[in-house]
Amino acid sequence: MTSQGDRPVEHPAARQPQPLWEVFVRSRRGLSHTHVGSLHAPDSHMALRNARDLFTRRQEGVSIWVVAAADVVASSPDEKDAFFDPAGDKPYRHPTFYDVPEGLTHL
């Protein structure tokens, strides 16, 4: 923001909303990335730097992913029955379909 006489003048970019980014961090002891939060940033590089500063201040992570929230596609919990229904007609995917021999300890 700069001043023009008595009236402050805003930079045009300051008024534009920045995209939302979802942040995933892989910890030192973990094998998979875990969602840790969200942040706003103008681009992916700035989102990655801000995520590092915000979510790994104590060096908790070894890898960070940032994904534009607009690019995340997810199923709806309200539609879980219809969405996951096709797997219900495949009994061979369920362990109850097979007879397990007695004495077998590792399957």
C-alpha cells in the first residue's frame, strides 16, 4: 500500500484472492503423506515455501506436497452406498468366501 496525498492507494494485486492450497507432509517416521492443513498463496512455489515455514517449523517432515484445492476431486460421504456398491457383488474379495485350513497362522 502506498500513499497518494492523504489517501492510501492499494496495489491491484492485493485485492485479488489467492488460491487455496492443501498441504500434505511426510514425517520422518511415516511412510505416507498426511494432510496437515491448508493455506493461501499466489502460486505453487510460494505455497511450498509457506507450507515449509508453517507446518514444519520443528523439522517434522522430510517431504511436502502442495495441491491446489480446486484440483482435488473426492467422493461424497453422502453417496458412499452408491459409490462403493459395485464392490458388494464380488464375494471373492471378502475373506469369508474362502475356507482357511486349521493351523494356518500366516495368510
